[in-house]
Amino acid sequence: MPDRMRVWRLTAPGELRLEEVETPRPRDGELLVRVEVALTCGTDVKLWLRGHPKIPFPTILGHEYAGRVAAVGRGVRGFSEGDRVVALPTAPCGDCAYCLRRLENLCVHLFQATGFGGYSDYVLLPRHIVNRHAFPIPSGVSEEVAAFVEPLACVWHGASRIDLAGDRTVAFLGDGPIALLFVQLARLLGAGRTVLIGRHPRRLETARIVGADCVVDATHEPMEARVRELTDGLGADTVVECVGMPEAWHQAIALARRGGQILLFGGCEPGTEVCLDTARLHYDELDLRGGFHYTPSSARRAYEWICDGALRLGPLISERVPLIELPRALERVRRREVVKVAVRP
């Protein structure tokens, strides 16, 4: 194991630089993981461009990653040097008011000691993450596929808050990787019809590949009219917003039928607000819900699905680049030219 390693450090919005730092050594209960692959994410782009309310500067980017155990701290059980491992970047404390109410995704200590830093040669996993959110990668599962545990855990947590199964039309607003995971999960759970709405040709084609029943190009089709055409004029039973912009929140509400459910999954820029039609919300009995992060149970379920090969994840990786090319990869994601990029240190 080398004494020095490379990390991409973000010191302020737009200020991303590659640094060489000392390679950490694991203390009691910790694991040092050599990163084999880290996947780009829309949250990385938001953090890079404008910051994130939960993640202070400076920070090392990258939270969807998998690799091999490089060193094992004293007292760690279940992992040995050389084992393949995937980890999620946070874990709840288990003892705060929210954890005791089984709302671990809202844990007050969730972001105090994290495993962020996938865009580097090595990541040090704190004890509480090793104990709750580190998983061995079974043979037959690639590191690229295993790295999807984190976003899939978030998607399953959101999906568990709404109805997706049965004879329902579920509309997904957005064509990024989260929407593409939601489409597959809805089909896995038995949704009657899935409709994905987006504006980017390459991503819309990927939606068709992974099984969306209907793909709407909102650049050329009026999305609300198209959804109503598919639902006998009613609107979608369930709408999942996967964009993270106030105008998309408004669009998601407009797509729902009376008595419909709307999951507002995409995180908007801090300080933004939306104005709601109170008559529509009240008289149409709309059910609006938020969805944020993941819990230990959703992380475990996502891991099991990935081990079982339940979803088509390969088509979501558009290209692979070395660590040095991270800025170019993030720019390609920002422009929606790709779905995900696999960064391989």
C-alpha cells in the first residue's frame, strides 16, 4: 500500500482540484478500501456546481463506489485484506430520536462521520459504516454493478413510501439514472404501466432498453396531454419526480389524477420554494410525499437485489474514464450527454 494517494477535493462551488495526500491507516473497527470504481451521480454535479445543504466544504467527492479491502483495523470481523467490498457513505447512529422511531434516514448524526471520497485511490470507512453499511461483493457480481447499491437503496426507500404495484399507471418525471432505476423497480414490483418523461435522446433510449412501457420526449410532446391520453383522461395514479427543480415539482402534481400520489424525490436548490394550487390539493385529495436518502433496511434490500441480478444496471453506464478525467466526466453528466460514468482509479 503506497504512502501517498490521489483525491479529488472540492473546496468551494466550482473549485475542484486533484491533490496528493497521505494514505490513511485504519484504526480500531475501520476499513481502508482501494477504490476499483466510482460512479458519477447527479448529486455530485449539484455539489460541484452549488454545494449541498448536508455536505460542508471542503469535501472529497464520490459516494457510489466499490473496491477491495486494502487494510483492516483491529476488531473488524467479516472482512479480510483483498476482499471485494461495496459500502454506502453514511450510516445512522441508532440512538437519536429519529433512529428510535425507525426514521434512520433522518438521523441527526447522519453526516457527521461519513465514507465520502470515492473519487480517490482509497477510502477510509468509519466503524459505524463498517458495522452497518459495508457488504461483501459475491462472485459473479462486478464492482461496477455493486456500486449501484447506494442509489438503489435511495430509490427503494422512496418507492416504499408510495404505491407502485398493481394495476397502476406510474409516471416518472426525468430521464436520469434515478428515474431509470425507479422504472425497473416499478416493473419488478408489478406496476401495471410505467411512463418515463424526459428530454434527452440518449437517456430516453436507455429507458426503452431497461423496460419503460412508454417513453415521452417532452421536447416534442406535451407531457400532460400524453399522460392523460394513456389514462383515459384521468392522469397517472402515481407520479415520481426525479429532476429536483421547482418547475418539475409543479409538473409532477399536474400529471397526477384525482386521489393520486406524488413522490417529490429530486432535491431542489436550497432556498427555492413552490406555490401549490390549494383547491387541487384539497378537493382532489392529492397525496404529496418527500423521499430522502436510505435506511439500513433499504440498503440491505438493494444489496440483495443486486446480488440476485434483479435489475439491468449495465446499460446505465455510458462510458468509463480514469480518475484524472473526473472533471470532464462531471461536465458530461451536467450536459445530460451520458447516464452514468464509471471512474476507475
